Amino acid sequence: MWTFLYNASLFFYGLAIRISSLLNRKAAQWINGRKFIFESLQRTTFHNTLWFHCASIGEFEQGYPLIIQLQKRYPSSTLLVTFFSPSGYEFAKKRFPDFHIFYLPMDSKQHAINFLDIVKPNAAFFIKYEFWFHYLSALHTRQIPTFLISGIFRKDQPFFTWYGPLHRQMLRSFTYLFLQNNNSKTLIDSIGITNSIVVGDTRFDRVAQLKQQVFQNQIIDEFVGDAKVFVAGSIWPSDEDALKNIIDLLPESWKIIVFPHEIDHFNSSWLIEEPAYYTRFTTTNKRVLVVDTLGLLSRVYRKATLAYIGGGYGKGIHNMLEAAIYELPILIGPRFQKFNEAIELIDLGVAFNTSKQETKKVIYQLVSDDQFYVTVKKRCALYMAEHINVSENIDAFIFEKKLLF
């Protein structure tokens, strides 16, 4: 029964995507990207393939440090990366020519068989949230080592409910599960999944890598000058009221850099003053710069004095670690409970929930009290230092246990 319901849900999901593709560009990309995919796979040469599957850009960034780590250990292996979403596929296809980048064919028993027959992976790595029943079952049947990377679990997920037999079966398909925190291990231990280890989150490794990259940008440098900078990253309309209040509390001498999450739908009317725009930047006289292009946010945080991470007044906050690696105090909205690092950074007094009444006091302290600001930065630096090298630890564990090749 559970397999039937799962297959039915996939059928109706695919139907909905096809209908949406008539009007929605991303849905059309999702459909068109999967046309002739098996023919494309057959034209590709695979050798000792290490297969990594990611939902989208965020999961790819999360898995990237491990991909590079395993590439060093197994240099002759083919690196195959598959994506569920068009945004992830397009991002990786343009920037990582050394990898074989494909969409993942829609999950079905026959697709899984065909995919594995062509690719013949030596191992499969699913990043964080990706669970596809037929692919996992086929990998398990063929005894192909299969790993969950940076897994994180919550009690409200289907794995821990009466209607979760199929989901629990998916977990039993993994050779090993590498988890972010002890709570996740306790949860999966409670349903009899004991082949797991807590290693942390590979995103820490990724932001540490990005920090080492040289970044020079004439527009950002000209706009910032010698001023202190407030960076608001991945901003949704639901963040605007909180941001307006924060900006009102900042000194006039500070510069403001705003990164909309959806550039095409950004409306600047909530800003008190007319901003400058990155793609048509002509003057440094403006106090506010809206970055209306992609790919800069994670690097611009290094210019910041204080950061706000968007999404916390909507579905959930975006990547805090991109800012935390620069030892920044971080402001967020109230919907952070699904994010382990947010909970920990708030507990440490590094991140601050802007829905609370003491936000005005916190911002005043951060702006006016140098000792408080330095203390926050030190706490942040220590936290980040304690959480890196996750990818090396995963690689070492797999190698020592002889789980590959």
C-alpha cells in the first residue's frame, strides 16, 4: 500500500509540474532538462563512478567539500552529480566543468534500474534531505555503498510516524548515515537505524573554503569605502518590516547592502531612501546598495560589520554560516527552529532573534559597545573553528572502515 501511495504521489507531482510548465519557466526547465536524459547518460564514459545527488544549490554547496576530498583520494574516479532542481543544475553546469552534471530522472523502479545500469556507481552519496525510494532500494539490492551526508532529523518527519514505513525502509537502505547532531542520532536510533555517526555539517567546510578565496570587486569597494557595513542577505518581502526597523536604528554613517532572494520581484518602496543598484552603479553618494545579480552574497559578507539573514519571517532562514565564518553578529527572524546552527548561535549569543522586543537594545550594544561587539565575534570564531574538517572526518571514516572499493 505504501509503495502504491508513493508512486501515486509522484505521478500527480509530475502531472502538476507538466501543467505548471506551460506558464512557469522553472517548471519548463525541470521537464525539458529530463528529456533524452538516458541517451545523454549513455554517451558519457563512467569509470569507478562516485555519484552525488543534491536537491539544489544549497545541497551542492554542502556536499562540495566532500566531493573534493574524495576526488583527492580517488583521482581516477568519475564524479557524477545529479540534481532535482533546475537552479542547482544550471549553477553547477556552468561553474564545474570537471564534474559530470545531470538531472536525476524522476524516481521510479524502471528509471532507477536504467540509471544504475548505465552509471554503475561504486558509491552513492545523498546530501541532507534527499530520499528517493526506488533509487535507494535499487542501490541496496545491488549492494552499492550508499551514504547520507549531513543528515538531520526532526521528530515531526514521516520517519517517526505511523505512516512512515516506506520512509523507514529508505533509511535502512543506507550503508551509513553521517549526521549533524546528537538529536538526529537519538531519533533514528529509536526506530532501529543504528548505522550512523555524528560528524557535523559539511557546510562549515564549504564556507571555510570560500573564505580563503580572493575577492576583489570594484563596485563593492567603491560603495563601501571606509564605512561600516550592514549586509542583508537573501531578503524576502516578509523580512522588510524587520529590516526597516533595523536600518532605522543604524548610524547614518553606515552603508547598507541588500541582497534580494528573488531579484525580479524586489520592490524597494519599503526603503526610506532611493537605493543604488549594482548592475547600474554610477555613484557612491547613496547609502543603500541593492545587489541585483547572483553569486556575490557569500563573498560580500567579508565586508560586513553586521549581518541580517533573510527567510526567518517566512519558511525559514537561509545560510547563516556564510556570514558566521567572518565572525559576524547575525540578526534573523523567528523561524529558525529547523536549523541547528541557528539554535546554537542564538544560545551562544552570536545570533539574535529580531522578533523579540530587546532587538533595539541588542543593536544599540552591537553598534555602540565595542567590548560587547568583540566578545560576540570571539564567540563566533570559536564556534566556527570547532565545527570545521567534517569532510575530512567522513573521508577518513569511510577509508578506515573500508566502505568503498
